[in-house]
Amino acid sequence: MKYDVEKQELTIDDVRALVPLIDGKLDLHIFVDRTGIEVFAAGGEVFMPINYNLEQANQFFSIHVDGGKAILENFELYKLKSIW
């Protein structure tokens, strides 16, 4: 996942969407599971469902910012148990 500050563009696995900053901040709600990533951005005005199959051996996920600085103000992580 990468955000370009100048273009105000979010890129996930070569899928791009315009995501405006709100009061100079990027608001993201990210849901990741084995079959995909769902991102709600800009107060819910942007929705990005991405089919992304994570390999069992590589469950690495990262966020990058291009064209500016980023300060992570709030981060919450919830690990859910399997329903199977």
C-alpha cells in the first residue's frame, strides 16, 4: 500500500484511487484477511476492495508514503479467530 501526497492517490497492488486528505490527514480503515484487502478512506467516501491472496508463509503487510512525511496518530489492530 502506498500513498502519494502530491497526487493524493492511494495505490494497492497496482490498483489506484484518488483519496483526498481531510484537514491535512489521511484517514484509513483497513481490513486484511487471507483473500483480500478492503480499505475505507476519506471518512468512508472511498472504498477499495482488492483481491489479494496472502501466502501462508508470507503474511507481511506494509504502508508507504511518497512525497511527504507521515505521522501515525492512531493504530488499532484486532486479530480475529478463525470461524472454521
